[in-house]
Amino acid sequence: MLRSNFEEGTTRWAVRRAQWKALGISGDDLLKPKIAVINSSSSLSSCYGHLDETSRIVQEAITAAGGLAFEVRTTAPSDFVTSAGREARYLMPTRDLIVNEIEVMVEGAQLDGIVCLSSCDKTTPAHLMALGRLNLPSLVVIGGYQDHGRCAGAPVDIDDVYESVGAVAAGRMTVAELGEMADNAITGPGVCAGLGTANSMHMIAEAMGMAMPGSAPILAASPRMYELAAAAGRRVVDLVRDDVRARDVITPASIDNALRVVIAVGGSINSLRHITAIAAEAELNLDVVARMSELQHEVPLLAQVRPNGGHRVPDLERAGGCAAVLTQLSGVIDHDAPSVAGGTIGDHLLDAERIDATVVLPIGAPARPRGGLAVVQGNLAPLGALVKLAAVRDDQQRFEGPARVFESETAAMAEVRAGTVRAGDVLVLRGMGPVGGPGTVFAAGLVAALVGARLSAHVAVVTDGELSGLNSGMTVGQVMPEAAEGGPLAVVRDGDRIAIDLAALSVSVDLSDDELDARLRAWSPESIAPAPRGWLGMYRTLVSSLYRGAVLVGEPAWKAPRS
């Protein structure tokens, strides 16, 4: 009995029948499994330029398999478009906005299954979070990466554009040259062509078993992508009939496999907060940060894809993608974790001869003995922080210098443009986490500008704000607790010496316990800037801590100061 088939003669049966008959839906179709096709699409961004066609293909496949498809639209954030307002404070909150939009539309209509079309950075985690929360038969379709172009005879992509802003600020590139690069960087729809947050989350979806095998990474709007989209449309109808639900697939084992893959490829720093949020929405009793801290010692770096090395995402796809990484990790992954495609993850591993082992290396001969993403801890980050080890050179594993504290990325960028950032500085960007923003501030632009200004090898960045998976250099992100929660980052002063030791996986400020405690006792939440009226203000009131994935469930991280 489908939950969508209401008792005949009831009010909700009659009024819904009237609505759907007016849309041309037949009486026979009204009895079929009703599937939501979540199309987080927008004409604001090239990330989504192919999703309407993808939606059409998925809907047709659902129909052919005996289901009834309904397209549901949601907010569609783009990290390079929706970041323009309020220093990108809207980006993280859109993730949770999408989760709630899906709940409202699917639960309100009492639909039977879900297919999510996942593209840009926030949509994939939002979709997986929603599927974990609603626990219906469901899966995601990976939207794929954009093709890159050429400029002045050389390959160019959005990562090059991003970093070249710093080159303009340093006087090494003209605005016209940057404009020409921007005009040629993207030649098709899909997400950024580097191993940033979007491609990392696409691989995580497959590693978790929530996408069809072979889905990530994949060229957007390619025949293979559309074939997998159609396969997903057919498969979701089977999932409904067999009553295979999201929480049958999103398990502690699947979370572990996702963590192993993102460590092995040096995925985005932002991945951990999203995996934590997915586990929270699926009501798994897991300390995901602690689990990451354990697994990072088991998994070496198996691939070096931009910005971590010379290979590009198309090379990773050609080499076998996520399936190849899982295969090379065969000795440490959980083979029994289920897959929405049927069977287990172990059933969908590749034959060794199908893997290009020059791109995805064997675990016995890794690119580096340590994985590409790690949790670091110390008195500056008692609950941990994240470093993308794969994007830090081997000769830059330790950094120590005086803090230069900024309360906004704009202020820090102004110092880069003015040429006052010096070798040896540790740039501290704080008050930029989910509570402090409110909504995480995009500190990634500063890091990219430092690369373009040829400063990234000579300075370090420590922040509780959001970074891009395309960032490189000595960058410590997602500092927990964030400054606005009264974490130690809140009381760092200009000139305090900060040490980052990647061999020891530590980040600390050179203060005695007594002095640090005294500063923290003197700190007050009244120092947090007021939240703007509207969605961001509501977000601050509801959001939980970064350690818990910054989800909008459970105990909020922030308490209003007493009047």
C-alpha cells in the first residue's frame, strides 16, 4: 500500500484528485508510485544549465518504469553567484533551506520516493540531508562537472580565474587579461572543474551508496551522465516497490566509506561539515569529527587532482572515478555497505585493469603516505580544525608567525591589495562561522588571492569561515568552536604567535593556559555583531555548532545575551 494512495471518499483524496485530474493525470496514473524529482535549478548559474533536460530524462524514465513523476523546484545556490551578497553569508544557510523546502513539498504531498538532481556545492549535501531526514526510497543524480576552456593557448578553468584576482591586485595581470580568462574558462554546464566541494560531494554521494555506481566525477550533459540519470529514474521505482529507504543505505558503514574516499583524494575541507550534517539528519549516533580523526591515519593519498596536483577532474573520471578509489581502498573499506543500485558497495568495485593507476594509485604505492584531508587540534581549536594536506607542499609542513586578526574578508583583502601582508604572517579571519556570520563567510576569496599574489607559500590562514575546495596553501579552516561560540579564536590578538605543525597535526597559540582562560572569561557574546533582519537572523537563532554539522536540528549553538 503506497502512502500516497489516500482512502477514497476522504477530503484529501477528493481535492487532490480534482487538482491532478486538471493536470491531465489519468485515474490509473493516480494509483502509481509518486516520485518527487527535486530540481534545484536556476538560470543564475552555469552549474545548473543542464538540469532541466536532466529532469525531463529522469521523469520519462520514472514513467516508463511505472511511476508518476512530479518535478519539485527548490532554492539553487551557486558558490560563485550567490556569494556576491553579504560576503557570501547566504551560502551555507541555503543548504538547510533546501532541506526544509524538500521536507515541506514531499511530506506535505505525501509522495512515495525522491530523486534529487545534485549539482553545485550546497545542493548535494542538502539533498543527502533531506533524504536522511525523510527516510523514503530515494537516491541522487550527479549533475557533473563543467568542461574547461583555453586562453592564450593554455587550458583555463574557474580555479585559474579565482586565483588570478590576486595577480591583478599584485600588478602581475591586467583587468583585461583577467576578463579574457573569465570569458573562456567555462565551456559548458556543470560544477567547477577542480576537486572542490561540488566534485568532492559528488564522490561522497557515490561512496555512501546513494548514487548509481560510476556517477562521479562525470562530465555534465554527457551521454553517460544522461544514461545514469535515466537509470536512476528507473531504479527509484524499484526502491519504492521494494521499500528500500534512505536510512537502509545511510549507515555508519557508509559514512566511514565516504570519509575514507575524501581523505584518499584530498577532497574539500567543507566535506566534513556536510558529512556530519548528513549523519545528523539520518539520526545516526556518530561523532563524525572523531571518526575522521581515526580514519585519517589509515588512509593514504591516492590521487593528486587540481588543486592538489597536476591531474584534472576529467583524468579522474577516465581513471575510474570514485569506483576506482573505492577499489584501490578495497582492503580498508566496508564492502557490506549497501548501494541504492542493489547489492553492496563491494559488488560495484572495478576490475583492476579498468583503473588508470597513474591517476588513482594503489594503496600500497600512494602519492603520499598520509591522506589528503586531516583534523588538527590544539589550544586554538580544542574541538578540531581542518587542513587540506594534499594542497600543502612537503617542505611547508610547519609554519609559525605573528597573528594579524581580521573580522571580515573585505578588510583582509584590502591589506593584500595594499601590499601590507608580509611573509611570515598568520592571517586570522574570525567571526565568520555559522553563528558569527551569521551563515559562514566565504574566506576562500582571500586564500585564492594570496595564491595569485604569490604569497600563499609565505603566509598562513586560520579561520572559522568557509573555504573553497579549490583553495591551496597552509590554510586551517572550520576552527571549532567558532569564535562566536566563545572559542579561543575569539580572543587571539594581533602579534600573538601561532604555530601550525602538520606533522603533529596541531594548531596552537603561544599563550599559557592561565592567560588563555583569562581572556576567554573576559569575552562576552555581546561582542557578536547583530544579525540582519530576515533569513540570516532566523538562521543564527536555529543553527547548531560546526562540530554537529551546523544543522537546524537540536540545540542551537548560539544563545542571545541577557539584556
